[in-house]
Amino acid sequence: MAVSFLEFRDTLYPQGLFSLTQVKLHYPEFNTNNLLYWQKKGYIIRLRREWYCFREFTRVNEFNFLVANNIYAPSYVSHQEAMLFYGLIPEHIVDSTSITTKKTKSFEILGKTFKYYSIHPRLFFGYELKEMTANGFRRNFLIADREKAILDFLYIFDFYKTDEDISGIRFNEIALEKDVDWNRMGGYLQRFGLKILEKKMQAIRQIYQV
């Protein structure tokens, strides 16, 4: 069955990005040569393997979060990128950083590096669903909460060991005091069950007086 781009766009545009599998669900006899043609015309962009997006969505805020969640799943945005999202650190983060239960991987997509750090399934928690509006349509993405973003960061990047190292992270002291739930943080630390991580959190609280 022949499918026009306008019909295709009306069907899949609300998703923003889509996979070949999703296309086949809507159009079982879909001719994949259409995707090549529409790429050449600039209507769609190939992200990775069978993942594509409509060009307009690359200009949407938080678009990278949708890409990160979908191209390598299960995963959720975390550590540096999540901490920046919550205003916990001041630095601009160039790379996208996520947690996954799969192997550690990285992909270059649209000039940005999407990094995925592997974690044990029992530590795959502490994330939440947030809503965004993309070109008039509501979409959801998974991102670590503030407490888990900090713990994921310190757990994955274990070279932050001394007080001097931790001071170099340059946390936003006001955000640590007002926005971080330290009771929740304590519960998360128990689930990790790592003394070294507890010591790092104690150091943060002492350094920033929170």
C-alpha cells in the first residue's frame, strides 16, 4: 500500500521520533525506501539504526531526553545531565548521560554524544516520568530524581574521593539545601549499601553545610 508523506506525518508526528517497528505496526506493507527518500528530502532524520525523527523536533527543548530514552532502552537520563536539569550544578553539559541495565555504550547522534552507563538491575530505581510539550504534543521522558542523579554520578564516577575532589563538582548550595530530599537520599544510600558512597554524601553535607 502506497503511503504519502502527509499521511505518514499525520500518523506518527505526535510521537516526534519513531522506530521502523512502530511504522510497521501502522503500515504492515510499508516500503522502507520511503524513509530513504524522505531523508534525502529533509523531512525526517535517521538517528540510529531503525530510529528516526521529524526534523522539526530537533529544535524542541528536552528533545535529547526523548532520544536518550528511546534509542537504548531501558534507560533514564541521570547524573550530570539530570543534575544540570535540576540546577544542582552550573556547568553546561555537552554529552547526554543516562543509566541503563544493558552494557555501557555511547552513540554519536546529531553532533551530540549519548552515553549510557551500566548499573546492576537492583540499582535501577529513583527515576520519574516528566512531561514535555513538543510541537504542540505532550510527550513523557524518564529522568532520575535529584537524589538519585547525585548518587548515580558519584557511583559511576568513583574518582571523586577526597573533599577536594568533591568541592570541584561545584554543587549549587541553595539547590542542595532547598530542593534535595535528604530523607529520601538516606533511603537510597541504604539500598546502595556502600560505605564509600555514604562517606561521599557526608562530605557533601559538611562542605556545603546542608
